[in-house]
Amino acid sequence: MTVFERTHAIFDDEDVLRDDYQPERIEERDEELEEYKAYFQPVINGKQPRNIFLYGKTGVGKTVATKYLLSHLERDAERYDDLDVTTVYLNCEHLTSSYRVAVNLVNELREEGEEISTTGYPRDAVYDMLWTELETVGGTILVVLDEIDYIGDDDSLLYQIPRARSNENLHEAKVGIIGISNDFKFREQLDPRVEDTLCEREIHFPPYDGNELRNILEKRSALAFEDGVLSEDVVPLCSALAAQDRGSARQALDLLFEAGDLARRNGDESVTEHHVRNARARLEKRQIEESMKDLTSHDHLTLYTITALTVFGEEMPVRRQTIYDRYEDVAMSTDHDPLAMRSLHAHLSDLVMLGILERHERNEGRSGGAYYEYELGVDLDAVVTTLDGLAITGNLDTDRLRATAVRQGLIDSS
DNA sequence: TATCCACTGGAATATGTGGTCG
DNA sequence: CGACCACATATTCCAGTGGATA
């Protein structure tokens, strides 16, 4: 009997498919890079840097292009003795105010161990610290604020930075902001004065089409996979699926990686269309589960309530009052104080925004009035799996939930 | 066409948490 | 310690809303 068997290596270097991989060459973005490069020219000439605003959906090369150009810029600037270029990269994900972004910038610029805490200081004190740090660094400083739309409508920092010199907050340092956003509407919600300065140069990154994605995937897969393990139709399929959806290279690369990973785990010799299709389903499910994990406890209770209503035979979709009645019981049985109706309503709206719930508007006029009806907007299996892993549902019977759902054919029994 | 139902959702305000500073 | 700060969440209050019906 054979105990050990040689497995087939699928990947040569899987890191090439990862999010943080920085390719030697950026594919399919020649025009954008050309434009982008031109906007950096003043920096090399020793002038005040321009503020630049990049926008485009996720996975269309904004961040990769930025990191690529900035690393070249820093390197090329070293050839000039009178030039001192520093870049600071900050991802603003979850930083929902100017204050938080400022705190994170200060910490980014400070030595390890010298960081400040995220609350407690007056706003102006943090801004002063920021000016001090920027002055200490001096020279030309390019601040990249990725996913800047998280900052919402509190844009005072974006107003202050470009004006720091004329307000005598900065003397030595020349600061330029590079704002990156997924959401073009963000621009419109800015204060007009901020929009003027921040968006003085802007570049749009369009989604990739199928052919572009195919080229990108071919270049990457040549490095990532062992020779000959990809069957012919894998790259075209990943490209086509991603192109149909959002035109995101990120998505196409994730799909390719996941397909390879599945093949590896199954001990298969090659990656086939079949793996890609499975990978897609797995990624979708995982994405739903991820999005549900960072919700608040009352979001989870709300979600549990609706799931329970779905599984235990309530007529779907359900109205708010029905949800609320059940929710009160659920909250009590898990040692939570039930929230007021208005708050539950807010949680329902949040879940709708996240696509986890669906909401239908109904209006029965004088006799019935206007109201919403809610139901789950995502795969029931994914919801039950997530709820099962949560601490708050400890004394709720998620096993019975799943068993009942399976019995009713709402979930596959696998 | 005015009415009226059963909500919705904005705004002001309150509460609780985790922090600085003198 | 007490005064103060930022922020996430809740609560309270209530002016709309849109369409079936009298």
C-alpha cells in the first residue's frame, strides 16, 4: 500500500496573484500612466506638487499604478541633489473623519513607539502635530489617501493641507495630495473649495474589458503557475467572468488563485474550467460571510431574527412590526436590551444598504398606508454559516435553524 | 380631490467608551 | 481626580410621503 505519493505542484509563485504584488510592468494602462506621469513632472522640477484625484471602480489599477509611479519618482529624484521627495501612503478604509485620517498620518510619519492614540486630543492639536511632522520631514511630500471616500463629508483636512503654506502652518514642506476613490459621487459631496484644490488634476481609470483582463492574467499566470498546469480555457474564463461583472483585475486574479488553490487541494494535475466555476461560488459565499462578520451585535440579532422568520415558516417578505416582535424575544433570550423600534429600523436600513437584506416598498393607501417588506437578499446557507460562528448566537439554536432549513429544502444538505 | 393610513427618515439630543492633560 | 475630546450608537420627536379610498 502506498502511503506517500508525489503531489503535483500547481503554483510556482502564488504571491504573484496576491493583492499586494507589485508587477514590473503595468499592463493596459498606458494612457493613464502617461497622464499620471505628466502630473508628477512639477515634482522633479522642484515645484510645488499638484493635487491629483484618481477615480475608478475597485481593481482597475489605481493603487498599483500609484505605487509604481511613486517608487520610480522617489528613485529618480535621488539623482538631483536639491530634491528630497518623500511619499506617505495611507489607506483610509474605516477612517470616517478628517480627525482620524490626521491621526493616522501623524502616526505614519512618526517613529515606531511614538504613535499617538486615536482619540482624546482636540482636533487642532492633531493638526498641529501633523504640521510639525511634515515640517520635520521637509522637502516634497506626496500624501496618498487611498479609499478617501470613507472620510465622508467631513473634509476639513482636505481643505487644510493644500492651504497649510499660505496659512503659515508649513514653511519647508511642499505637500501634495493624491486622493483615490472608488466612488465618483464622493467628489460631488465635497465642499466646492475642497473640490477645486483636490481635484485640480484628475484621472479616470475605466474598468478593464475581457481582452485586457486576459492579457493581464496571461502575464501573471506565466509567473504564478508551473508550466502547463493551466488548461487553455481557464484564463479566458476568468477574464470573461470578471469582465461581465465589474471589469476588476482584482476579482479576476482572485478567481484564478482560488481555482488553482482548489486544484492543489484536490491533488489534481491541472486547473480546469470546473475549478474556476467552483472557485467562483466559493468566493461569492466567502464574500457574503466576510461582509456579515464585522456587523454590530444588534445587526446580527436583526439578521438572526429575519433568518428565523424565513426558516420557521413566516410568510416572506415580512413587515417591520413582525420583525420587531420576534426581535424583542431574540434580544431578551440572548441577554441584550432590545433597541427601540426606530433603531431597529436603522439597522434594517443598514443591512439593506449592504445588500444583505432586500426591501420592497408597498403602499395600500388610505386603508393600509405605506410600508416596507423585508427578506434575505443573500444565500441562506451563507447566512446560517455565519450566524453559527458568532458569539452572540451562543444560546440560540443555530443547529435547529440549519436542520429545519435543510428539511424544507432551503439549503442543500451537504 | 381631499383625506388619511402606516409608515419613513432627518435632526436634535443623549449615552457610553476610550482617550489626553493639568 | 475632574474637565475635556472624538466618536459610535441609541433615543426621542415629528414633519413628510404616496397612493387607495370616500
